Amino acid sequence: MLLHIIQKMFRVVRALRQPRLATQDVRHHAVHLSANYRGQHTVDHEVCTGCDICADICPVNAITMLKLPFKRRNTVPEVNLATCIYCGLCEDVCPTKPEKAIKLSGGRFDILTGGSHADQESFWLRANIPQSYIDSRLAEEEAARVKKEMEAKKKEALAAEEARLAAEAEHAQPVASGAEGEKS
Ligand code: SF4
Ligand code: SF4
């Protein structure tokens, strides 16, 4: 009996001394993933059209759309990983082709295995869009605006020229017919 108790205590002490799963840094361990594994999201902001469908379908409102300073495609999803239930609906409904703009492709396991986070921000998948991308998109939109403005001005000038020519032709007609009348 005493031996049984000692063996049990030994097992408990040994178990307590072993690192617990929740405190292991799983990023440095080989993890076998099943084919339909759903992990942390990745969002390709260059592919995303800002359609909001992923945010609309999310059953736990884990997605908020970040407003970007563009005229078109001006929102991109950010995901609260603590609220997310990893159902994958956001990826399923994302309409972009051939690649989905939002994917649950894994790459971070501590959120799924109870890792401790002092900072709540680490539970968010933020958009983190590079300034160079923002600048290039703004430059593109400005170039498109200038082009549109110039085309409109060109059209206006063309219409004015056509109107002027028509007025001139109208003015010239009675003079010509008057001259013919004098000859006869
Ligand atoms: S995986 Fe499900 S719960 Fe998580 S953000 Fe996408 S739709 Fe919402
Ligand atoms: S990630 Fe997909 S569904 Fe979500 S806003 Fe972008 S394009 Fe739309």
C-alpha cells in the first residue's frame, strides 16, 4: 500500500516537473497538420477588394474592416483572433480568384494552444499595410484623376470647336445664296 502511494506521488511529481503543453513554444516544434487544418488568417491586401463579405458572414463579429485612404477598394479586414472560432466561413465566401484574399493558412499555433499573451494586441491580425503600397495606390488614383480631368477638358474643347464650326457654316450659307441671287 505504502509502495503504491509512493509510486503515485512519484508519478505526480514527475508530471509536474514536465513542461506543460500550454507553456511550450510550439513554433519550434514540428506540428503535423491535417489537410483541412484552419489556423491563423493571412490577408493579401493587394488582392482584397474590400467587399466586406467576410465581415458580414462572420458569426462572431471577429472581423472589422480597416478604412484605407483610397477612393476604391478602401477597406481591408482585421481579425480578432481571440473572438474567432476558426470556422473558415470568411475564407469560403471570399470572392477573389484564383487566390482567396483571406485564408486560414496557419503559421501561428500559440493562439490555439493556450499560450499566454500579456498584450491584447497580439490577439489581433492587423492589416500592417506598407507605406510604399499606400503611396503607390494614392499615386495611381491621382494619375487616373488627372487623366480623367484632361479627357473631359479635351472633350469639352472638341465640342466647343464643333459648335463654332457649325455656327460659321450656318452664317456662311445665307451669304453664299445671296451672292447667287445677285448673279441671276
Ligand atoms: S474563421 Fe469564422 S469566426 Fe473566424 S473570422 Fe473567419 S468567419 Fe469569423
Ligand atoms: S478578404 Fe475577401 S471577402 Fe474579405 S473584404 Fe477582402 S475580398 Fe472581400
